[in-house]
Amino acid sequence: MAASNLISQTPITLPAKSLNLSSNLSHILPFKIKPISRTFTSLKARIPRAVLSTPEPKTQKVQHCFTKSEDGFMYCEGVKVQDVMEVAEKRPFYLYSKPQITRNVEAYKEALEGLNSIIGYAIKANNNLKILEHLQKLGCGAVLVSGNELKLALRAGFDPTRCVFNGNGKILEDLVLAAQEGVFVNIDSEFDLENIVAAARIAGKKVNVLLRINPDVDPQVHPYVATGNKNSKFGIRNEKLQWFLDEVKAHPNELKLVGAHCHLGSTITKVDIFRDAAVLMVNYIDEIRSQGFEIDYLNIGGGLGIDYYHTGAVLPTPRDLINTVRELVFSRNLNLIIEPGRSLIANTCCFVNRVTGVKTNGTKNFIVIDGSMAELIRPSLYDAYQHIELVSPPPPDSEVSTFDVVGPVCESADFLGKDRELPTPPKGTGLVVHDAGAYCMSMASTYNLKMRPPEYWVEDDGSVTKIRHGETFEDHLRFFEGL
Ligand code: LLP
């Protein structure tokens, strides 16, 4: 463990041709891998142009940053995933494209041109500190759901006055920190309002609050990620609005009402749904303003879906989303806050695994990999589809069959994909689960003592850098030291 730490802290630049290393050397290899430009150019030459071009045509088909090239290998921004596998600290691991993160933020920024706005990145989607620092430098604010997320946002350099604290169970201690730092706080319930008032008194600061109104619009998504319907545990019911307005009025030294917030759910693929909610929300804003409140912010939450299926579907872009509410926002002279998580980070990453073996039981074929529900739980928890591919060309004689792709965890719920048509992979083949940037590493556990994996990203210049150490067995033992 000590050795691997030392290694990762002494980045050395390797020429790309030395990437093709035998795996028995991998444990002593340093990161960072920095391909020399000649080799990088020749890699580029073999990749279809569309994969490498930076500015993408607006709307149209989704371009993915992990793509199979004509040589049958998978590349991320010109870097062969197989090469990264050879030198990674351990497998499985997460591999991101930093340029894709930038492109995703730029798409939102361009969509928001002409509006006063805050892009509040929802940290719950992915809390890697290096990624947060990058998003902060690109001009994002942050959306938080715990005091620790707030502390991390501060560490990453986010401006707290461009941060929003959400949640149906915010605790007093975290609210005090939010009040001290000047974060926007969403009021979620009667008791939440009471706690925010108490926090304001403790911090000696007035809190800028938004009312999280539950607009009761069906987001048409999996019930576990729907939040804006009337039986949801989040937000306040509109019929209680007057009570909350009266309470805010009754606490002029503690609360300043600055806006209204809603969040309908996640993985939404129809922008009409956002528009329906925004229409209701501006009506509430009209009503609130008519009572003398000077409120300026409309927060429409996050929730835009992405192309998990990789079928070439045309999905709404950030521009489509913003355009559907732009006129409403203008008509009331509002500042718009959006809270994207998934649509900023999901498609920037693959979860990279190695095939342990292939087996058949009854009528089922299984590809068993080293990754599992412990590192990536979305398929098990939501029956979510995430596209799966091999990172290298299969042997010419390999048969294509229907497989469940499963991990080694002691649960039948441990699968990454079901009924996938794939070439039968030899042992050791690399296999990726796509779109793993959001709600994958941040939801990872150490179940079965599978320690949380390391993370890497491909930099703008095509070099690969480790952005989080893998957890180790020693890390686990540390929780028992001194007991
Ligand atoms: N704002 C609020 C108040 C939220 O509750 C969420 C997500 C977001 C913003 C960001 O939503 P996004 O743009 O990422 O869809 N674990 C689930 C997703 C849970 C989302 C929870 N709330 C999954 O893996 O799909």
C-alpha cells in the first residue's frame, strides 16, 4: 500500500510505445502515462474523425467519448483503454474523459447564454475532488445534500453563494455551516423551516431561502428516482404554501425568501415535463410576489436524462431544456438555477473490468467479471440499463451469445447487465460498463470487502492521470485502530 502511494505521488511521463507492457510489471508502474505526441497522432489517425472532433454539432445524435475504432479496440479521447488496463493500480477502475466533462459544461453554458443563471452541479452524482475542482474552474456552482458535501465543495473552491443546500432531512449542524457560508437553502418542510431559523440564529446570519414546491408533475421515470409527485417525501405541497409564506414573514431576521425550487426526478427524457413544471412554478412566483416578497430565483432542479442505450436515439440537449423555459424566465425577469448531475458527468466515464471467466447454468450464459454491484449498483437497484462492450477485438472464432454480465458478489442481484449479445470473451478480456460517471462511484460500497476502485482520467493532452487512489484492505482495518 505504502509502495503504491509512493508510486502514484511521483508521476513520471512514459512514452506511449512503452504502454504495451506485460501485466506483471503493472504493479510497479507510475502514473502518469503521457503518450509522446507522434504516437498519439498515429492513434488518432486510426479513430473515426467524429470521435475525436471536439465541438459537436448541437442537438443531433449523441456522440460518445468512448468509442470502438476500426481496429476493434476501444479508445477514450485517443487513448486505448486496453493500455490503461495494463498499468492501472488495480482492476476494476473508473476511467473518465476530462475533455468530455468540459464539453458537457460548455453545452450548458452555451444553452444559458443571455440568461442570468447558476449551473449548480449536483455533487451527489460524483464527488471526486479532482472532478469538483475542474467543474468549479469551469464556473459551476454546486448543489449539496449534506454538510460533508458542503465541506468538500468549499475544499474544491466553489463559491458558497453559488451553492444550494437541498434535502428533506437536513440536520441542524449542517444547516449552521450552510448559514455561516451564505449558501442558498431550500425549505423542504415545516420542521426544516424551524431548523433553518435555529441555524440562522446560531450562525448570526440571515439565510437566503427558496421554497421547494412539489409541483405534482409526473416525470415518467423509475419510481425510485421520481421526486416531484404529490406523495413524494420531498418538498412542500402547494396547498400549504400560505403557511410557509406567513412563517417566512414572521422571521424577518432569520430568513430572506429569494426564490422557488422544484425537482421532478431524474433520467427525464422529455423536456415538455420541465416546461409543465416551470409554468406552475412561475405561477407560484407570481402569487408569492403579489404578497410583497421580492423573489428573483427560479430553480428548476436537475434531472435531464442521457443516452444510456447507445442506440443512436436523439435525446433533448441542455439547449432544448433551457429553450423550453427561457421565455418564462425572461417574462418574470428571473435568475435561473439548474441542478444537473447526470447530464454533466454520466457519459464522461466507463467502469473498466476484466473478465474472470465464462460459464453456463441451465439456459443462462454468464460472463463473470471482477467488478460488481459493490462498485456499480444502478443495474441491481433500479434495473438500470448501462451499455456494455469489450475493449478489444474478440478472437476470430469467438461465438456471439446472450449473456448476463455478473460480478463475484454473493448475491443473485449482482449483475451489471442482463441478456446482452456479446462475443464470448477469453479470460482476462477488458469489458466496460458505459456512462458510469454519475451515481456509480458515488454509490459504491465495500460489500464483500470489495474495496472502492481507483479512478483515472484522460487529460486534454491525452495523458492519463490517477484522480483517486483505490481503497485498500489496510484502509478498512484503520477503522478499528485504537478500539
Ligand atoms: N437536484 C435535486 C434536488 C436532486 O434530488 C437531484 C438528484 C439532482 C438535482 C440531480 O439530478 P440529475 O441531474 O443527476 O438527474 N441514484 C439515482 C439518481 C438519484 C437522483 C437523486 N436526485 C440513479 O443512479 O439514477
